[in-house]
Amino acid sequence: MVLACRDGDRAESALVDIRSSVPAAEVQVLQLNLSDLESVRQFAGEFALRFDRLDLLVNNAGVMMPPKSLTKPK
């Protein structure tokens, strides 16, 4: 399993929680900020180096009214 997370500290906390519940869990954390296209490219490249396929993708997003923002320019 791969946790694709924007915030490294929160990702590590989630990893600790998962491993405390399932000690044998095979979990890795990869940095991913969807508002930064360079981060998306880096994530995709790293994922492709480590894994030969993607079996399932779960998108977890809350419903809210955030302030308008734009993707970081190149």
C-alpha cells in the first residue's frame, strides 16, 4: 500500500497508526501535492520506479468550501 500525502508529518503519523493496528502491513509513504504539477510528476516517476502496477486507487477528499486557489505554475 502507498500513502500519497502532501504533509509528511501527518503521513508518518498515519503510518504509525496503521502499523500499530496491522504490524505486518506493507505500507510506504510517497510525497504528493496535487496543487503542484512538478510534485505530481515526481510522484509518478517514483511510483513507476518502485512498482510495476497500480491495482486500486482510493481518493479521499473532504467536502468543504476552500478559498479559490490555482495550481502552482511551472
